[in-house]
Amino acid sequence: MPAIKESGVDAEPAPRSKLGRTTHRRQTGGHPLPTTSIPHRYMVFTGGGRIIRLTNPAPNEAAVSTAGHQDSRFRPTLCGRPVATLLIVFVLVMAACSGTRGEPQPAETPLDTGTTNAPVPSQPTTTSTNPPRGPTGEISMTVDGLERVFTVVRPDTAGPDAPVVVLLHGGTRDMRSVLEKEGTADWVALSEEEGFILVAPNGVNPDTGDATGDRQHWNDLRSPYRIGDSDVDDVTFINRVVDWVIQNHGADASRVFVTGLSNGGMMTQRLLIESPETFAAGASFIANLPDRDDLVRPDSPIPLLLASATDDPLVPWDGGNVARRNRGTVASVADTRAWWIETNRAVPDKSGIVELANTNRRDGCRLTVQGFDAGPGGARMLIMTMEGGGHSMPSTSYTRVTEALIEPIVGPVCRDADGATIAWDFFMSVTG
């Protein structure tokens, strides 16, 4: 496989950094924030210990009373049986009885979920039962002879020179589900609240080559893996999507951001490596760099938020095979962070590791953040750790039913804060 190269750069590549293996050691320190004086809130810190936002999510029942649970994960029961077990059995029985979808595919569907584990339709969806708010449109363009599609959500609150957020779905998902499902759908409400244009491109199905369907992937360069070893040019496609939005919506070219989770988070990192001139910052959730020797550093540093979960069963903290099977290999979280910190010439800020408020004591997860200032000629970073969290987007929007259904597959869900809000606050803090 050829090295990752920056678009339009002919100079000698920057020195390569081989990603070695390290053993995960959890951070146990930190500076707890005063949760008693600010109920149901969490704080986000950036460089120099500066508070950039206080967000007030809707109160939840777990934050109201934790007596008797001692911060353990709540396990509801019915007739002596765990509700999670009963729900899973019920879903499996209903699926078997329906006879309309064939055999379930647990190996693929849950890989990159930040959402519910609902069955994914086998055919492209042209309408939505829960469409995003605000004017939307599904646009197609041809890239390298392949018809590619993307969705644009422009809320009424987006004025002239509005910022743009490019939201990349996870593997086996698509541009429609990423706007509708719990966790990633937080971006839709946030776009209306903050007045930015939200863009969701569609990946390609590696088995069929279909670029308009709903079991899609991004070419994130994992190898050996069929999508990472393909010649699908997702980098050019997404850059052309950004150009289209700027030209047709008058968006602010200096405030274009990219984010994604899992396969979408890995693609986010590839875009920042190959096209740092396109984006003002990025946020990558539950995603590591590919484990390969030919990673070439971007021509310029780029602000980046990296969010990882210690108990992720699909993208392993210590690196290795994705989803416990042959879906390519990734570097460890520690090596991914070290590679980007070195690339961005970032230095830890004086706030150290900060624990966000534990607004949901029963989820078994704690969120910590560590800010990094830009060194000379560098860029700022924010490192977020989901202590005890699994393969999902942190969000306060998950219901107990969702948690019960997806936890056996993706691990614990973090409900202390909204990852989308933290990412947006980081974007705004680095662009002013």
C-alpha cells in the first residue's frame, strides 16, 4: 500500500513515526469538579484551565437519587429476570418470527454503532420516519466515475458565513442513520441551537460497491481489510462535498470541521492527515490510527479532539484486531495520542486531567479530559477518556431501553455528557 500523502505536496515527507505497542495504564488521578453546587451540569476545559462552557442537560432520574446503588450500574429486573435479557430475547424472537429480514448479522451491524442496535435495512432508504429538523437535501455527485451522495441539514438559525460540521457515520451505517440515532443525532439539535450547517456524506459498501445504500464504510486505510485496501477515494469525495457546501450555501471556508465515530472517526483522522488545509479542527470518537509503518505526517498541525473508551470491545484500547476479528488492525490508544501530540507539537496545559461532573451515577462511566496547548508552530488538542465506557458516543440522550439492548455488544454507555457538545465547544475554542 502506498503511504498516506498530503494533497498537492511534493516535498520530502516528514519523518515517519513507528507506532509501537504499549500497555494500558488507567489514569486514576484528576481534579473532581464541584457537582453539588452545579447540579446536572458538566464543565468543559481547554488550554490553561479555562472554562469554555457550562452545559445544562435535562435532569435524569439517576442524578436525582443514587442511594443504595453506591455508583454501581443500575440493573432493572422484571419477575426476577434482568430487563436487558428479556428485551434481547424479545427482539430475537420477534425477528425470527417476522421472516422478512433473514438471519441477523451481529458481526457487522454493531461494529460502529453510536446508536441503537436496530436492524439495518438492506436497501437504500429514500425517506425518513424521523427526518432531521430544518431544510434538508440529498445531493449526488460523480467522483471517479462513481455516483456519491450526501445530506445537508441547514437549520433556519444558520446565517450567512455559517460554520460547517462534516459528520461521518460509522461502519455498516449510513448518512441517514447518523442523523437519526441516539448519540450522533445530538448533532442535529446542536446545529439548530448553534446555527451551523451539518453535512453527512455516505460511504461505500465494500461488498457491492454501492455508494448510495445503508451498509457503508469509509476507506480509513486499515489493513489488511477490504475497505482499507480498496481504491475508493473518500478523501477527494469529502473535499468536493465541502467545496459544494461553501459554494452553494455561502458557508465560512475558515470554519469547516469534521467529526465521526469508529470507522468515521478513523476517516476523520485520515482527512486531517491528508487535507489539513480543508478543516479548521476535527474530533475523532472511539477510533485509533491504523497500525502501519507508512503514516506520513500532515503538512501542517491541526487542532484535534481524541475521545477513547477504556472498555471498548470493538476498537481495543491496547490496539490489535478490530472487533476481535479480521477487520484490520489499529494502533493502541496511547500510541495514537502520542503520534498526534507529536504531530501537533502540543504540550499539556496547567489544568491537568479533569474529571467532568458525574451526572449519571448508574452508567458506570466517568469522563475525563486533558487539554493540550499549542507549542511553537503547533495546534491545540483535547484528550477525552471514557473510563469504563464502551464503543458508543457519549450522550445524555440514551434511554434505559437502548442501554439494555446495546450494552452486551458495545459495552457500557457513557451518559454523563454529550460528546457532540464537547466537540463543538472545542471547535469554537480553537477558532474564536
